[in-house]
Amino acid sequence: MRLRSLIVLGTAAVLLLSGCTGEPTPEVKPSASPSESSSQTPTPTPEPIVAPETAFAVSCDDVAETMAELVGEPSTPVEPMLSVVSAMGWLPGPAQHMFQRAGGIACSAGDAERNWEVTIVPDAQAVIAGATERQGYWGETASCEGGRCAFELPDGDVLLSATVVDPDLAADDSAPIEEALRGVAAAAAASAREVEYVDSDIVGAPCERFVTPEQVNAAFGVTDASLFTDFGGWGIPAEVYEVVNGSRICYFKSAGSEYEGSSYLMLTTLPAGAWAFETLDGDPVEVEGADDARASTGEHGEGILDVRVGLDWIRFMTYDNGSGAADPAPVAETVVRNLTVGHTAPE
């Protein structure tokens, strides 16, 4: 089973990940109908905003039922996305929906003391091979130790990954949890099916296509913005986010160590992620050229601006370096212009 593309032709210390894919082939636009006058320019029909298809017949409802039987009802509602409890700093926003974008599922629930997260991704052999090559996968795992359980359970063409955190868990809890999760993975593998993969012009795009260090300098009134894209760790989430989805993490900060100095901007993406953007809270705002935009504030005072350009979701996050987080709107307008019109010539 493989995902089938719709386009036949073609806090300042932040953990980032490397990885890239090739430039996508531009989408072929339909020609005007013979009845239209050659002097008229037809108004493009917006593409429908729909959630990605799941490449197997297992849902978060099924996962939640299994987990409730294993560890009890969670303290929070089950969410169909990755958890941000004890997560990497780049995760909140577009990346929480990376597994759905890839035709899989991500389900999570609970609080800092007790929580669980389960993901299932199709095309497992390719995902595992890529993560292994980048030293982010070390084979099947099923263990509980010190109140934390971790599982990596491949089955046919799906890979189930899970973590369970509960101070009452011990080593002898590993076997029953593993058995139940293998049952979920087997059900997904048995129901694997081909689904359509909604392509996007930003799949695999380098960070400089969105914005350059020079443009970040201009937007924030600084002179030392440097782009960091190649540090941190790797694993199955990184493989899905950057390689399978072709998403990017673009982190701009003052030159030097990635963990010292001033942080200016983090940009993350979800190609064709409009369906997930539509679930966001936040205050509606105007960003020139964008189809929609919503502003919010992060846990540590970060300025967050989520922007939809066509079917693509781009998040901008600025940091409080001591005088409050900068307004991300100017750089967001630059990025939207770069994507829709093109980069302006350097002065």
C-alpha cells in the first residue's frame, strides 16, 4: 500500500531537525472551457478543505478504547493529534498533525503526570528505512521502566509508536500493553488501503523560499539573524514531518551557538494543512495576501501567528528576549508575498 499523489506529474533553546526532499512539480491548472471568452480571466475555484484520508480502518476512538482498558480513563479528552506534554519546542502547531497528513493517525490524552500517545503511520518500511539511515530508529521496542513505557511496533506496512507515562507503571506492565497495542497495529495492517495524498507547492521547499536571514533582519530591525536547520535529534516524528510530509522547521536567531543568544523567529509548516488550520483557536487578524490568519500567545509569552495560504498552513513564532515577543505580522506578510508573488530583488 502506498499513498497516491493527486498530482501525477510530478523558551529560546529550541530542538530542530534536518532533512529535505526535492522540489515538487507545479500543479497543472485546468484550461478554460470553450464557452469562455478568450478576453476573460476566469476566477479560480478554491480547492475544497477536507481532512486527509486515513490509510487503514483504525481510528482514535479505537485507540482510546484500548488505552482506557489498559490504563484507565485519561484526565483530559482524547485529541486526534500529537501531545505537547513534554514535547519538543517546535511541535505545537502544524507538526501536531503530521501523522494525519501522512495518511496515519496520532492520538493523545492526559496531563504531565499521567498521559499516553499513540501514532500509526503507513508506508512503514520506507519510514523505518529513512529513520534508520538517519540514526533515528533502532528496531522494535517494548519496555516499561521508571513509570514510562515506550513502544515501536511494526506490522506489515504500518508502524505503531506509543508512549505511556504513569508513575504506577513498572516493568511487568510492558507485556500486557504490548499485546494490546500489537492488536491495534494488526488491525491497521489488515485494513491497509490506498489513499489520495494532497500535494502542495511547498513540499520540500527550502527555508529560504519562505524567508531569508536578510528579510528577517529587516522585519525585526536586527543585523545578525542566522538560519538554523541542521541540529537536534531524529526519530520517527522527524522522518514523517520532514521527509514524508516535506515540511520544514526554519529557526532564525543571532549567530553563534543554537542554544545561546536571541531567538527571532521559528517557522513551521503543514503542506495542504488547511483542514487542521480550521480547528485553531486564536483571534482573526488580517495578513496581506493570506487567505486566513489567527493570532495567539504561547505559554512563555511567544507571539504566534498562524497563516493559511491556499491549502497550506504556516506558523510564525517569535520569542520574548526580555522586552516582549516581536510582532510576527511583518515577516508573515513577507513570507506570503514570497510564496504568492516571488522574492523581491535585493536592494
